[in-house]
Amino acid sequence: NLSAMKSALEAAVKLAERYRALAEKLAEKAKGEQKEQFQEIARILGRVPAFGAAGLREAIQSFILLWQVMCVEQAPNPFAFSVGNADRIFEPYRAMDNASREDAAALFSHLLVFFNVGDRSWAISQNLIISGRSVDGADLTNLTSYALLDAYYQMNLPQPILSVKLHKETPAKLYEELGKFFFTPGCLTPSMFNDDSMLPVLIGSGVDPQDAQ
């Protein structure tokens, strides 16, 4: 098992190297702003996933590469992975950059596009979660939670499904932000889950409290 895991992780690094070489080749032919963009792509791919992310752009790129490798490994039934609590995953990297809500949302819009497979987005088993509470009841909503909401609202794509975890300490601001989804005709709406009910059930079933969170 460990040997297989090692091979899979090495495959992710090799995939990044292939994309980096392609970006460098494109940069040679490009000019101006486009050249700078390809050079930045090549720089990021030279760092992640091999050396870890040092900001939001790098974290998103690393996530996408690893997600690709997982999907290939799961063939012939790929595209059935869920992101998990994306705001908890990406918030530390957003904070490294001190990225604004607007800038973070713009980057997350690219992440969401990646999850839409084929003309009809037939990969329907994907889920992304925001918000929720800690084991001791503290609210875990952060700036990335709102940036992801903005990206979802702007893109209005069918995948991945958006889930929002609510509890008695959920801030009023989050409810207000969710309102635009429910009162905009033609806009996809998030699923909602009650963390105050779910956490005790999970912990009572033997799940470690930190894993339940």
C-alpha cells in the first residue's frame, strides 16, 4: 500500500512537471501580459505539489493536480470525490496572501470550472462544503466561506454541489449572503445541513470529535 501511495504521489509531481514544461514553451512564444501569465503558471508548477503551497494560487493549483491524480486512480468510475470543507482548507493560504474577498472569489471561480466534466457536467457526485461549527460550538465561517459563495453565485455551475453547514451560532451575515441564491430566478441553491444535530450523532457513533468536526 505504501509503495502504491508513493507511486501515486510521484505521478502528481510528474504531471506538474509536464504542465510546467508546456507553460514555459507557451511563454517563449507569447508577448506582454500573456507571457507573464504563462511564466507565473510555470513558476507555480515548479513549486507545487512537490514543495507545498505558499499562497492561494499555489494551493488551488496543488489541489487540482492531486484531484486529477485521484480521479485517474479511481477509473473507470472517476469524478466521485468531494472537496470537503473548502473554506477550512483554503483559508490559511488566502491569509498568507492577505487576498481580498474579491480576489479570492476570482481564483475560486477557476477551481469551480475544473469540476464540470463534459458538455452537460455529468459528474454529479462532487460536493463542496462551507461553514459549520467546532466541537465546542464556535462558528467556523471565515472570509474564504464568503469568497466561495461569491464564486458560486457568479458562475452558477451545476458542479460541485454546494453544501452549507448551519448551527445556532451561524452569523446573520451568512444567512443574508445565502438569500441571494434563493431569491434569484435560475440560480442554483445550496443544500443545508444542521451541524448541531450531526456532530453529536457522529461522535456518539464513535467518530473522533476532531474528525467529526
